[in-house]
Amino acid sequence: MPKKDKKKHLPDIRHQVAALPVRERDGRLEVCLITTRETSRWSIPKGWPMKGRNDWEAAKIEAEQEAGLVGTVGKEPCGSFIYWKRQAEHFDLVEVCVYPLHVNATLPTWKEIGQRQVRWVLPADAALVVEEPGLCSLLQGMKR
């Protein structure tokens, strides 16, 4: 009896990039969370890779477009997580590569202003409200 190819039963994994926006305020590290447009869940700025851009550049652009955040992005990922992305008629399994973004300014206006809520919170508090277990673990691992 021939062996079954297990890969035929696994869903294709799509890839996204994300920024993990951080700042220091009153001696404490804070992270910026935003709500998703479709389901209003708390997450971090993320999106699909952009043609002609490095992944870290795309992550920085997502943070600016989705939350008006400007700063210095790390060129190496600080982690990753996997989640199921809701599409119109199905779900996609997505691996998100996360890049640190040290925020030094917030723009007065940005592309998706009014479409999302934006909040600065302590990493431990952020870990309590995000639904993706992998993102929760990443937030719990943050120091200070």
C-alpha cells in the first residue's frame, strides 16, 4: 500500500508582515495595538508583503497607514506567529513575520484614520486582549 503524501492535506500557508510598535513612556515600555477593520479584534499593524519592498519596509508602511506611527524599524524580525485570517468565504492560514518599530512620532492624520481604534498599553495588558496565541506569547516575552 503506497504511503499517503501528508502535504496534500495541509493548507497552504500565506505570509504577512507586521510591525510591533513600541515606545518608552514614564520609564515603562508600551506597545501600540490597533483594531482590525472587519472584526474589531485587537492586534498589531500588519499586511501583505509589498512588491519592490523588503518585509521590514512593508511592516513600517503598514504601521504608518494603519495607525499613523513613524519610527525606526528593525531589519531583523523579533518573532512570528500563525493565525487563521477570515476571508469572504473561507479562512487562510497565515504566518506573520514581526519587525520591531521604535516609534518616535504619531502623524496628525493617516490613511486609515477613523477606521481603527489605536491604543498604547503595557505589553502584559496587550497580551490579555489579543486573540492570536502566538502574538500573545510574543507580547508576554517582552521585557520591562
